[in-house]
Amino acid sequence: MTDGYGFRGGRLPALIAAAALAALLGHVAPARSDEPAVAQRFMVVAANPHAARAGYEILEAGGSAVDAAIAVQAVLSLVEPQSSGIGGGAFMLYLDAPDEPGETAEIVAYEGRETAPAAATPDMFLDENGNPMGFAESAFGGLAVGVPGVMRMLELAHREHGRLPWAALFAPAIRLAEEGFEISPRLYFLLDQFKRFETAPEFRAHYYDENGEPHPTGYRLVNPEYAATLRAIAEQGADAMYIGSLAEAIVRAVRDNPLRAGRLTLEDLERYEAHRGEPLCTPYRERRVCGPRPPSSGGVTVQQILGILAHFDVAATADDPPKTIHLVAEAARLAFADRAQYLGDPDFVDVPVEALLDPKYLERRASLIDPERAMRRVEAGIPSPAAARRYAPSLPQTMVSTSHFSIVDAQGDAVTMTTSVQSTFGSTLMVGGFLLNNQLTDFSYEPERFGRPVANRVEPGKRPLSSMAPTFVLDREGRLEIAIGSPGGTRIINYVSQALVNIVDLGMNVQDAISAPHFVAQHGPIELEQGTPVVEHAAALEALGHRVVPRTLNSGLHAIVVEHGEAGRKLYGGADPRREGVALGD
Ligand code: DON
């Protein structure tokens, strides 16, 4: 079935510019058509053609997937500043492909999540009356800036899995920053919508003209300051950002912001550490699905959704889309109730990860689903007696930035990485040619509810709960089958789990699985992707007892599916038609 949920064809003609650019680059067909891109040796799928091109260059030069990830991130920071950058944070899984047939791939989870400064307090996002601040009142300026983590994380990963010299990986981004790149339709569109100048004159000066209008699509934007930052990082490593003059400039920008001063210090930057550890893996339909552990909820919640769906024959609903939507939505509603109740930074709260994914617990949760009728109320479960009622549920925030890329290198090793400055253009504070995140807005603004603490409340040195869900799926033989992830705030979890269901249960190819219209269920009505045929199922879903609303659902799924044949492997790339990404490979 390739037309799931009644979908036919692409929807964003404005992205033709990106397609044309990718075509000019002259490699594998960019994944802008309905067909996946195909390659044999290596592949990179990223949200911007320049970024994919940088990854391609590194892979072609014999670089590892981690090497390519560094080059891609350095370029994304320049060309897609609305979404991610070196002033932000990320979650990444690295897969070491087996050397011998019959061996299983090994996966390492890297985490470069932003942390709250040591001076952060649980009430820092409450107003003078003790009420949660509005998003706009808290997100722009210095207050919500967390210690950036992505470069420390990439440095750690490069030490362990880099093949090319660190300094070489910044060459494509430095070149592009010095020679300039054309502003893409999406960057222009978002700059035009944004026009938020009060907190950050540098932001305005860089992206807008003297009249406050954004530089137009196609305008060649140079960023010599960013080139200088990258040269420093190339020479000194990530230290160039965490100690010394650039670190001082970051701290000054945050603390001296006249509108909303933040609390970041030089010590916070100096003390920052990225982490590596075990991924979170659970079975699904004879495969293994692996994602990040908390402080991202991405792994736990995607895997809860799939673990609940494992109790239903989703494939049998292929010709009855409202049935598929009903089952996936109900599983998501149950998983999101647990997410709100239990998840936070495990260094600060006791997160019952294993209990939440225990097969018996998931079976109990699945038994709450009636295939013929929507649940009237959904509450968090009690995965273990110790977990019961310790924390109060928080409410999710939803935004429109972040970036995901997937890479497979010539050795078959792979990276799946989701990276973010949080909301569009992050804090808007610009230092050294890049934007600082506002990731602290991912904390619950309310420290407690109903007399109980919220697991995701702000605390000094704590990491805000993320939804980023870079995911690998291993096949029955333990080899890489799927690398995937998406932006979308908490909807990331819905986008990723829906795409996995599309591939694994409904047998779609990777491009169709990504392009298929979305539906999102969390705590409220089911959102149906506006302007797509999925809205035609509204009446059928209402008849099952659901509330539905149409909504723009701006995912950015970028995925690679690997087919292991007798003659070697084939890589299929899919890029989200809702953004400007492409798949390039060889
Ligand atoms: O870590 C998170 O889950 C969020 N900061 C991600 C934000 C995001 O995806 C914005 N969306 N499109």
C-alpha cells in the first residue's frame, strides 16, 4: 500500500528551488519525488541541500558517519539557523555495523542536551503573581538559554568514531560562510513571519535589511563571523566555545540582555559535559527499535506506542485508514499520559524507564484500547508501585524548528541525529555568527501541580525533557534496517512512530512513509494534517468517539532504509516534502 491515509503526491511546490539545487549537485536523485533516492555505498539525508552536500563530500572523502554528521551540523547552523546550530543541543545514535555476517550491530547513544545554569531556580519561568509566563515573554533574550551541548557531543563522538581529522570537517561550512549561500524559501518565509527584533539587534542586522525586511530568497548571505568561529573550533576543538573569548561573549550576551537577562556563567560553560551511554531498545515485530534514553522522552514514548501497538494487527487495517489512525492514536494517547507523568532528567528524578516498557505493563495498557471505540479518558498508568503518584503531570509545549539527519557511511556504520535550538531562531541572541538556543523553555514552567512536584520542573544543572527521537531499527539479523527522526516538538514522537508503522506494518517505501499525511494524538483531539486527504477520515473518526481538528503538521522526517541483499546493500533515502531536505548518496 503506497497511498496510505488517502494521500496522493507531493504538496509543497515552493520547495522546487531546493530540488533544483540538489539536482545541480549532481548525485543521486534528490528525494523530492514520490520515489526514494537509491544508493549503494553511502547516503546522507538532511534538511537542507547544502548540508546534505557537505555530508556527501565528507563521506566521499572516506569519512565516517560521525565525520559527516559534524560537517552537516556545521552547515545547518549557517543555512538553517531557525532549526539547529552549534549554540544548541542534540541527541545522536551511532551504529557500528557488524564486521562479520551473523554478528549484531552495536549502538552507542550520545547526548549533548543543554543544561540549566547553576543559578537556575524552579520558579524562574513564573511571573510576579506566581503564574507561568507566556512563551513569548520567556523564550527570547537571555533567560531561556541553556548551556549549548552539540559541539561537546560531536567532539566526544569524533574521538571515538572519527576517521578524518577534526579540522577537515569544518571546511565545507567555512567555505559556505565566507562565499555566502542563497537564502532558501523556507528561511525567508520564517524570517518574514518572525521579525522579533526587540531582544537581539545582531539578529536583525544579520538577516534583515535596513528597513527591517528579511533578505529575500536567493540573496547571497555571507557570515564571516561564523567562519571565524568555525576556524577557532577547527583549531582548538570545542574548547573554543566553552572557554576563552567566545565563551565570554556568550555569557555577556545572555546576562546583559536588556530585555530578559539570563543566568548563564563561564563556570556553567566550562563544566559542561556531553554523555555517551546505552541506547534504549525494545522489540517490535521481530525487529529491535532503539532510541535515546531520558532526558529525551523520544525513545521511551515512541517505544511505548509501538509496544502497545504490538498487541494489534495493524497491517490488517491497511485498507481501512480510520482503523489504523484509531489504533495508533489510542496507543499515543496512553503513552503521552505516561510521558507527562513520569519523564524528566534521570539525574534529578526517578524515571521508571524499564517499568514503562515492561511487556506486561504494555499489555495492560493495550488492553485499555477498544478497537471500535475511543477511550473517554486517558490517564497515566502505574508501571510500578514505587512510581505511583510521585510526580504531577506536566503539559507539553509545541514548536516549529529543529532538524534531523540520517547518515550511512561506506562501511555501513550510521548516525541518526536530531538537533535543535528549540523554537524558531532559538533565543534570537547571536554570538560568533550563530544563534543561542532557548531550550530551557522545554522545562515545565510550573514547578508543582496538585501539591506534587512536576518531574520536568527547572532545577540547577538539570536538562529539560526533550522529545527528540533519533531512532534506529535493526532487522531480525541485528543489522541496520531504518535510521529515522524528525523535528516537531512533542509531535516528533507521533511523526516517528507513524512513519515506523507505515514502513513496518503497512509496507510503504521510505518516501511514501514520510510523505503520508500525518495525524497526531497526545492529550487533546486528534490533529489531522490540514490540506491533505487524511481530513476526509474526520467523520469516521468522530463516529468512533474521537474529537478531531485540522492542523498544519510540519514534520521534517529524514530517513534511510537499508536493504541487505546477496549482492550487497541498497540504501533508500526519504526526505520530508514539508521542508527543504534532500537525500544524496552514491
Ligand atoms: O527537545 C525537544 O523536544 C524540543 N526542543 C524540540 C523542538 C522542536 O522540535 C521544534 N520543532 N519543530
